[in-house]
Amino acid sequence: MNSPGEHGTNLELLTPGCAKQVLALYEDIIRRCRLRNKAAGISQGDLQMRTSAWYPFTWGGDLGASEKPEFQIGLQMERQWLDALAYSEKEAILWAGFWEGESSGRATKEALFQFADLLDRQTVHPGTELGQLVEKHDGLDQCSYQRAHERELLQNFWTWASASFVRGMVRHGQESIVAFVNKDAEGPRALSKSVLAQCEIPSIGQMSLFAKSWTPHVVVVDLKGTCNVTSPFLQRRLVSQSMLGFRSKSSVVRTIGGIKWSCVDCSESDGCTLDASLAEFLKAELAVQK
């Protein structure tokens, strides 16, 4: 494994649209962190900051995988100011499959954001500073998992961002996590291909392994009404191959077993929608599990 300084992002290997979004997001991350450092009275060299800002794109979650000094310095800088961008002021919620223009109106982003207010929570994207920056650059939608270099970059970035979001939950002392799902099990936009399944749920499992006594209650709200499929699939995603490299399988299974898990079917055919009655039901469900 090379050092971070030896593994930069070659924008020429990306399509023009992808390269433009990545570079713009990178520059925005630097600007936001400069403002934070200035407000905190922290002095940091510009070269050091610009180098560190590439880590999410080039290394993702691999910074903690080596004892090399350069990796540990990179990890320290990541925790110092990159993580701050992913911290939510309220308890965070996760989601997959919501978009503007969704025909029924049940699964628009606006409906989700309004429902988050009813729960007195906020979405990690775009509710956090990092989420706002990603939203500003359209979620890097010009980059494709079908192209090798772009796939590696996307996997790195979302692995890092997801881990940062979950570390924010631990810092918040968040005892429960609500994840809203509006995706089919199969198809071109399947749940298995989502950031929630690929990165965020595995990050919850991994953090429970390393953050002592943090075993949250995860509540999945399935707007397709397919908890019988969605719930077991996402539960399996709590255990990633990378976790088995740090601990024995029995240790991992024992820790993950401490995470409480439930799923709520909320299908359109049953008249379920993101409204005040569902919010009260979820609040009661979360209170019972404390």
C-alpha cells in the first residue's frame, strides 16, 4: 500500500463531467475547512490541507488500515477537521430512494425532510455541512460505477463519508438510527447498489465494533412494504469483510448481535405515508427500545 502522498487523484482518468464535480467538491471542502480552522484559531499549511482533502477520494476508509506514520498523520487530520463537516446538530437519519418529482409524493426529498422535522432529527445529507456540499455538486452523479477509476473514487468517497457520518452519531450519543428505504430489491436502482447498503449500514456495524458500548437500535422504515426482504438483507450488511480482518468472526457476530433491529412496513396500499401519525408511532417504538 502506498502512502497517501503517493496516491493522488488523476483527474485525466475521469470523464470531464465527473472530474468537474470532483474538483469542485474538493475545492469546497478546502474552503469550508479553512473557515473552520480560522474560526478555531488553528494554523495549518495550505499544502498540508490540500493534500489531506484528497484523502476521502483516494483512500476512503483505508487510512486506518496501516501503522505507517504517514497514514496515522492522515487519519489524525481526517478526525481533526474533515469529520467536523459530517457532524449533525440533531440525531441523524439515513435514507435511500427519495427524489424530487417522485410521482406519488410519498417519497420526495421534501416529504422526507419535513418528516425528519416531525421526528426532531435531520438527514445526514443534506443536513450536515458535508451533505450540503455533496448536494451542491449533485451527489457526484456524473461519475459512474461502470467506469473503473470512477468506481474506485466513488467507493472511497462514500466509504469515508459514511464512516464520518456514523462517527458523528457516536459523538452525539445517538442510541437509535432510523433509515428510510424506498427501493426495490432488484432492478437498475436496486437497494443493494445504494450508498445506504454499500457504505452506511456497514459503517454502523464497524463502528459498533470499535466504539465501546455503542450498539444502537436500528429502525428501517420500508415505503415499499417489503420488510421481509429489506430487513434481512440490510442486517447482513452490518458485517463487512474488512471487519473480519480486525476481529474473529465469533467476536464480530457477538458484537453485531447487540445491535437491536426492527423494520416497519409503510406501503402505499396500506395508506401509510410520512405523516404525524407515523412520527408518533416511531417515537413510541424508539422509546420502548431504550
